[in-house]
Amino acid sequence: MSDPRYQIDVSVVTRFLPEQSMPEQDRFAFAYTVTVLNNGELPARLLSRHWVITDGDGHVEEVRGAGVIGQQPLIEVGKSHTYSSGTVMTTRVGNMQGSYEMLAEDGKRFNAVIAPFRLAVPGALH
């Protein structure tokens, strides 16, 4: 069971970006908006991200970096941080998952899991 002091919940909303995509060149652009909610008992700072992006052909790309969109936000208890970013894939369908490395106010580092979510061109799935 996870420690209730360190409870971060992550939700994601995705959308296809037709204006930035070129299907004839196998370029499919997607935006995603992430909300990171601190349901724990201590403020926590988002230090880094780790994404695993898998396209429809099974090719995997891993992305690691400091913070999110150039920020390392401190998320107070009961508060959230929302940001938007994007990715480009060579297939019409894929998925992303990962984790955020967090640093609680008491000095403990822990991971917040980002459950898998789908990226899909509208109509690509039946």
C-alpha cells in the first residue's frame, strides 16, 4: 500500500492536431493536457519526467528531462498543476505512459505514476 503522505494523481486529456499533421508523410501530431493533483499530506515539487511513447508499430521512444515545459512546480496539498505539451508519431494510433519524480517537503523523493493513455486520430479505432 502506498504512503498517504505521498499521493499524486495524474490525469491526461489528448487531442489530435490535424493542422500540424501530414498523414501522407506519416506525421501525426497530438496535444495532451496533464493535470497533476496532490492528494497527499505534504507539498511536493515535480522534479523530472520520464515518458515512454509507443507508436502503433510497437516502436518505443523514451523521453527524460527536468520538470515539465521548463518548470519544476511546487504543488501544495489539495492543489493541482496543469500544463499542455505534445508529441509527433509516425502512426495514427499509439500510447504514452510514464512517471514524474517528485520531492516532498520532508525531503523524500517518490514517483508519481502516469497510467497509459491512448493517442489516436479520430476514426482510426473502431
